[in-house]
Amino acid sequence: MIDPRLQTLRILREQGTVTRTAAVLHLTPSTVSQQLRGLAQELDVELLEQVGRRVKLTEAAHALLRHADLLFAQAERARAELAEHRAGIAGVLRICSMPTALAALVAPAAARLRAAHPGLTVELIEDESGHCFELLAAGDSDIAVVLPSPGSPAPGDARFEQLPLLDEPMDLLVPVGHWLADRDDVALADAAHEPWITGRERITHRLVVSAACATAGFTPRIAGQAVDFTGVAAMVAHGFGVSLIGRLSLIPPEFAVVRVPLHGDSVPIRRHLTVVRRGGGGHPVVAEGLRMIRAVSAQRPGITLLADRNPIGERRIHQR
């Protein structure tokens, strides 16, 4: 319903280069450049200026993008309203999620969706939270389950509706036989002198561990790094250190590790969000997907399901 060249400009705003924009949109760089040149010529304004090997959006481009974001949100609302005139929940629903939530929440919810609605095809994508936002923006996913982190879109971002889903406590993970393994709960500071296993610097887990330990009054001595919780748990199981692990995270049963709940003021919490394109939350298929994810979340022990309320930032956007 909208000139696709506006979407190309929106993606370029986030990606910063023509090459990366082309990759996100599954186009060639020459096609991206041609689209943007044509759009600029039709509007009779300069949209890009060359700065070294990169391009910079002009003031005219930013003005156009403000209108484009509103147009895309309205188009999503139009699709949602039209979908209400169709019979039943059918079609394709694409859900992307960071690994922990996909295994614990999204995959079970997707299975229930397929069973309840035989005409619905559900496609799942596992990726890091930042990439999930990119998949939504590019139209390659309809729902994302993510962890907000530095660099994530702000709550009032005009492109997305971000809805709180749940708060997930982190537990201390220690090997069987560790001196803290038999405790009912511990303070994080009790493990201040232990070697620590964390995620790699680009992984959110590294930030969570660093922030939690700082709140508890110490800097962790990092003895190992991993890209997922399976690697973290493997190193802990073999005595290389201790770590933090989310209550939802699944650990292979053969790993000899113990989860020890934390107490005190420095208990780290991971807040999970569901995210859709702004205006798209009212689509019957998307709404049913969100409802099923919440239903599965409500059945998981040890986590706090957050109130189902208006999307974060939605009111501010409508008041502009």
C-alpha cells in the first residue's frame, strides 16, 4: 500500500550503509541506490549526502521519514482491520525470538497455535534481540520476543509497539559439590571471589552479569566466555567457574550443575518484551500469537507475568 522505496530509506536510517541495507532487504546494493535516487528525483529534494565511504541522511530525508513512520503504522492498522473481515485465524505468522524465550515460550506457543488453528502456518526464527528488531522492521517477522539492551529501540520508537511480557529472575549456577550448592538461597556477594563464566562481550548475558555484580559490590573475575547458556553451563559443570542463568533457561540434564536462588537487593531480573510493528497488534493473527505466548508464559513457574497493558510508548506517539 506504500511506496517500497520509503521502506528502503527507513532501513538505511538504521543500517547506515547501502550494503547493509541491501542485505536486510534481500536486494542488491545497486538496486537500493537506484531506488533512493529515483525517490529523490521524484520528490525534487536531496535525500543523501556522501561522507567518505558512507552516506548521511539529509534534513529532508529525516522529514520524509517522520511521515513514512506514520504511514507504515497506519497501513498496519488498515491490514489489521481488513483481516477482521476474514473468517477464522489463517495464513502465515512469523515469530522471532532470542534463544531462551524461543525454547521455553515461543516454540510451545507455536505448537499450540498450529493445533488450535489448522489453517495457520507458524514460522519461527531464533536470533539475538537486536536482530529481531531488524527482522520486524524489514517485514520478515510479525512478532518478536526480546530482551531490551543498550542500543535497542527506545520505548517510544515510532516503528514498534513494545509490550512488557514477564520478569525472569536470574539464579546462581554452580557445579554439583560446590560449597554454595546446598544453600536454599544465597546473596550474590557470596560468590564475589569465585571465577565467573559469562557471555561474550557482544552477548547481553555479559552485561547482565557485570551490572549485577557491580550492584553487589564487586567486579567478577572472568574465567570463561560463551555465546549461549549451554556453553556457560558446560563450563560451570566442569568446574571452570560460576555464573548467572535465567529461570527460563533450559540446561541439558547430563550437566552436573545446581541452580541456587538469589536473595537481597542485587537479584538481577531480565525483562522480556513482545514487540510488533506499530499498528500491527490489532491484526487477528498477530493478536492470537501474542495471546498464546502470554498463556504459555503464565504457566512457567518462578517468573512474574507482567500486566497486559497498552504498548510502551503508544500513548506518546498518538499525542504527537
